[in-house]
Amino acid sequence: MANNNEQKKLTSTRKLSLLFTVVKRTKADFFLDLIQEFNVNMQMVMIGNGTTKSAIFSDEIGSKAIILSVIADDNVPRALRVLKEKFAEIRDGKGVAWVVPFDSVMGVTFFNFLSNNKSSII
């Protein structure tokens, strides 16, 4: 029979999610800076096209920016609220955002990096 230490599952009190934000490519820098304010340590931008008829048949290639940001769950509600406000306020700033939770992350150092826990990174 395994002892209690072997049966314990290591879990963190800090959960992480992946925030997807899709905006016009010309607004990508603004939204990258905005999202950074929510203690995000890692972001990646991909370029894509929209799915409307005008976007599919347009000569403009890569009209959308897809921003992927690793964010702590406790910052998600506030980040989504601020993004929603900015989508409505900014000229040509319309966009969409959603969150997908991480189920697990391999490695303590990698987790500390993603969660912006600088004091624990070796």
C-alpha cells in the first residue's frame, strides 16, 4: 500500500488560463499593452483573416491579430470586463475574447514563469 505522500497530488493554489483575444491587426499593440497590465508574463500574436465574405475575398492578408495570453484565473474577470469596455470605446477596436483554463502544466519552473512568479524562477 502506498503511503500518504505518494497518494498526494501536487496542486497549486494559483490557477492559470489561456486568454484568446481577436482584434484588428492595427490594434494589436494597443491590446497587447492593455492585457500586459493584468500581470501577464507570456503573450503570443498570430495573424489571421476574418470569416466574413469581405474578409475572405479581400486583398488584405492578415487583417486580424489573435493574441494568446497566459493569465492567472483571479485576473480573468477584470481583464474580460476591461476588454469588453475597450471593444466598445475604441474606434475600430471591436474584438472578441474568451478564456480556456489550463488543466495542468509540467514542471515547477515553467509554471512559475507562466504565472509570473519571478521570485521562484531559477
